[in-house]
Amino acid sequence: MSDPLFQRFGREYGAGDVLFREGERGSEMFVIQSGVVQIVKRVGADERPLASLGRGEFVGEMAILNDKPRTATAIVLEDAKCLVIDGATLEHMIAHSTEIAMRLVKKLARRLDSADEMIQILLNPDPKARVLMSLKRHAEGFGEESGLGVRVHASSDDLAREVGVDRTQVGDVLERLRRLRIATEDEGGILITDLPRLLEFLEFVEMPLRFEG
């Protein structure tokens, strides 16, 4: 790779590699240049996926910003190339680049919004609504734009574990979305071909609960 930034800070990882584990002390963050990295968190005896991140996203920043143990585990899903930045380098970048500082602030704010949204998802009593809300969260927070729509790097199994529903219920929702030409599942994850219609469908599903409230 001829990119001088990658030559200085870059590392390559294979699918299945663990960038860091929950509970470990951390001194580095990772900026994803290619590939997919999944973030998972322990919930009881299980590990629950929180997000699948692609090019341009970064992970592991909180451990070097607040000097606390990692709050989740990062696993490479697809062969990845990352910039690996330590605390001193990050401080230097922030001090000398307003653009980098603003990007970091905006991404951290988005992460907080996504965490709040996850809480709202888990509080929803309707399992199918939780699946749709999770798809919306992934698409808006971590999705990759393409000519065909927004790609979510999460499988139906990931969604089932994330929102605590049965795999068959996720399959039913995805099949309904496929028939409506809103989303399709493939080897790369879930492709949302019509995000506005997904949001409309979610409002329709949530409407009875609003009236009950």
C-alpha cells in the first residue's frame, strides 16, 4: 500500500482476529481503512453484537480517552486494514487538526445517540418492532451507502442475539421486507434498498403500541 499514513500506522488483520477484548486495558485505537469489524459485549453468559463497522469508522478510542478498561470486544469479520493510533499520537493529531478533533467529537456523539437508541429498542415489548428498530439503528449509525442502498454488516443471527428475539422471528421480518422490496439478506449482511419505506413500515408496526400508551 503506497499510502504514507498506512506505511507509518497501518496493520493488516484476518477474519477472526481480535483487536481487543472487553475488560482489557487499552493503549491504542483503530481506524478502519477496509474490511469489517464487529463490536460485541458480554450480557450474562452470552456475547451480544452491538455494531458492525466498516471503512472510515474507528474503535477503541474510549480506552485511551478515559484510561479505563475496554467496554466491549472488537472482532474482525472480514479481512481488514487499520491505522493503529496510540494515545500520544491521538493527542498530537487532535491538537494540530481541528478537522480530526471535530470528526472525533461527531462520531462520539453519534455513538451516544446509538447507545440511547439501543436502550429504547430493548424496552420495546414487540419483538418484530425491535428487529425493525435494530435495522434502522444499524443503517443510520453504521450502514455503508452504495448504489443499491444502505448495507448493514449484520446477519439475521446477529439481529436475533442483539435484540433478544428468536431467529425465526427475525426471518419472518426479513422475508416481509423482501416481499415489500425494502431489504434483502445476502452473504455481505443485509441490504436496505429503501430506507424511507423501512422507516414508514416501522411507524406502522409501532402505531398500535402508541395508541395503547
